[in-house]
Amino acid sequence: MSIVTGGSTLMRNYVNGDWVASSAAESFPVLNPATGEQLGTTPLSTATDVGQAVDAASRAFPAWRRMPVTDRVQFLFKLKEQLERHFDEISRTITLECGKTLAESRGEMRRAVENVDVACGTPILIQGYNSEDIAAGIDEIMIRQPLGVCAVIAPFNFPGMIPFWFLPYAIACGNTVVIKPSERVPLTMQKVFELVKAIGLPPGVLNLVNGGRDVVNGLLDHPAVRSVSFVGSSAVARHVYARAAANGKRAQCQGGAKNPVVVLPDADFGSAADVIADSAFGCAGQRCLATSLAITVGAAHEPFLAAIRDRAQARVVGFGLDEGVQMGPVISPESRARVLKAIDQAVAEGARPLADGRKLDGPAYQKGNFVGPTVIDGLPFRSELTTTEIFGPVLSAHHVDTVEEAIALVNAGSYGNQACLFTTSGANARKFRHEAEVGNIGINIAVAAPMAFFPFSGARDSFFGDLHGQGRDAVEFFTQEKVVVERWPASWTRRF
């Protein structure tokens, strides 16, 4: 396997059960975002590389789909065992290449393993249904069958977890898969595919192609690819969804977010600030469930701002493998520059930084892409910073007088990934969950991350498609329904 620290290490693709070199002429450096150290190099694979992987998956599909589902999931049981055995090793790799803290990386991998757990239940989840005697002597049956070759295009921010929203369900349902990890964070999937090789999965069932835009478009255009699962920004999600649909593929495309949290006057401001700070600044704000807008109602404004300011200023920023660090860097120098520019612009427009992430001093911050936790007050709700997905540790605060106004603001944005409410009022909680037009709702929870047996939902510009990742939605997405209507007249059977 091609995983060692050192900038000369070139990642390999995994095709037809073995590691193969890419035909790429260009490559992308893999950098530790906390130190700037080069960890390796990602080949920007070509359409030829995509074709080889899809061909291998196509060849493997007929035998794999005919294997009983009870046998297919045995490989997932083996994979879970391997993931548990190498849990800390993979978690440390996530921290090295992605920048999050080791605790956050371990939490990510726990969610990955939980999806394997749920996919092991596919023999039940894949069941169809039937009706006897829909007419005299006629029965009707719905069965689920696999699609064929499925593509998974994963983002940089959760290199261990997000592929597992899709791949265990896809193969348990009888499909074969080609995965493209982010070119920024290829090391985690390299380790995972070494485990795939160790469990003896038939060649071609799971394949890996490293690369960038050309690999994405190659998968979208390849006629043998039947479905596409994507997570990333809304702009790219829209592109992937449109191109997949134009090529006759089913698609599930998770986009960006600008997640609001509403704090009512009856909330416990201390505990609310604790969990909202974890949501806004955890993973350096680089997750699709990060809180980025705080909407206070009535008398909640000043006490909540004081509490969240204190949490932001106290948060320890640094290298995620160091003891006591609570927040790591953003992924790249370009991301850091973009976040700092957004803060500068907000301040120039008259905003008041209650906690200013631009003011990080010391030698530990000189080589990495560090931005400190930032809380901004005083911006109009429709300003550029409050409507743009920053994907960094920046929280803007806003104030309204009523819960109805707060819900109207929640529904006014273009995104619809998550919205959360902090209150002790059951009536307001019920009103909020009923009226907020988003895919994931949190009540006194600031990261409403669904368990693996629930779908990871989304609405508006945060999701393009019909069926989401995880759980029953994943099984439905990765299968096609076939309806059989059959009759066996007694007069026919008497001939034999």
C-alpha cells in the first residue's frame, strides 16, 4: 500500500482487487493543514483510469448480484472487524490530512462503522412486499434488484465517514462501486481499501480512482455507471445532479449549508452556548451541519452573546494530535484566505467582532492554515457573510423579537440542511419542527446528525435528488423495484 509520510509518496488507484498506478501526467500535493508538511501526492487520474475501474466493476457485477444477500453482508461483518482493529490508525490519518482533532476523527470513524452495522441488516431492509389474489388467482410481488455500477464522489471534510453513507449499502444490495475521494485527502481511503483487500472481497466489487474534476466528469459520462452519490458544495452538487440526470443516471447530491440556530429567552444560555460553540467551531466549521447563524429572540440576545463569546475565546486551537487542542486548521491556505477575507469584509461593513479569529499569534500558527473561532454581531441578515457558506469557524449573531420572525429568517435562506432551536417550551419546539423548512431539525441539540439508520436529509439548495444517504433511503436508492404479476391456472398445473 502507498501510505507513508513523505512528499514523494504517490497514491495508487485500486482496480479489480489490486493496487494499480494511474496514467495521470499531473498530480496534486497532499498537505498536512496544521504544519504544511507534504504527506504525499494525488495523481489526477484520466478518463482511461476511470474506464478501467468501471470496466472492472461491470465485469464483477453479474456474479456479485447473484451472490445471496446473506453471503454479501458477511464481507461487511469482516470489514467492520478490520475497521475496529485499525480504528485509531485510520483516525490519526484523518487528523493528519484533514486537520480536525483526534477526538473528532474518532467520532467520524465511529459513524462510519455504524453505517456498516446498519448495512449488515440489508437482508431485512431489501425485502419487497406482495399481495395475494389481486384478482382471482393472480398474485402481485414487488422485489428489489441492484442497479449495477455505482459511483461515489466524496468531499475533503469527512474522508472516513461520508463514503460509508453509500458504499456498504451499495455492495450489500448487490451493486459494484467506484469511489473517488477528494484529491486533498486521499490517505484515509487508501487505508480503508487496504482493509478491503484484506477481507477478500471479490475483485472489481469495490474500486478506487484518485483525481479531480476529470474523474468526476468521467464517472458522470460513463454509460455503465448507473448512479452517482455526491457530497460537496451546492454549486458542484447542482452540476453533478444535472449532468448525471442528462446521462440518465439516478443521483443523490448533498450540497452546502448555512445552518441557523434559534435561541429563545427561556433557554439555558450556558448549556446552549456549550453545544452551539461545538457546532460552530468543531471541525473548524468545515462540516455541513456546522452552525453559522445564531438568531436570538427577545431577551436572549445579550446573555447568549456573552456566553458564546466566552466559549469562542477560550477554545484551544492547534494541531489536532496535540493534547488539549479543541479545534484544528481549515483545509488549505486558500480556504484560510477566503475565511479571513469574509471576516475583513464584515468588519468593514460595520460588524462588531466579539471574538476575532484573525488574531492568532505564536510560532505554532505560522505554518498551518489556522483561523480562530470568530463571533460577529451587527450584520444585516441578508449580508454577504450571512448568506454565503463560509465553511470556516465563523458565527454571525442576529436578533429578532418573536419566534415567528426567527422561523421566517430560517426559511428565507437558500439552504435547507439544518436548523436548531434552544428552548424549554414544548409548544415552541413543536411549532419550530413543524414550520422550519430544512432537512434536519435539532431541539436543544446543535448538530442534528442523523444516526446511520435514519436518512441524512436536506432541502432546497442543500440537496438535489429524492433519496438520501444512510439507512432505508440508501437501500431504496441502490435498488430498482421490479413488480411481478403472475397467474398459475389450475388447468395448466394438471398437465404435469
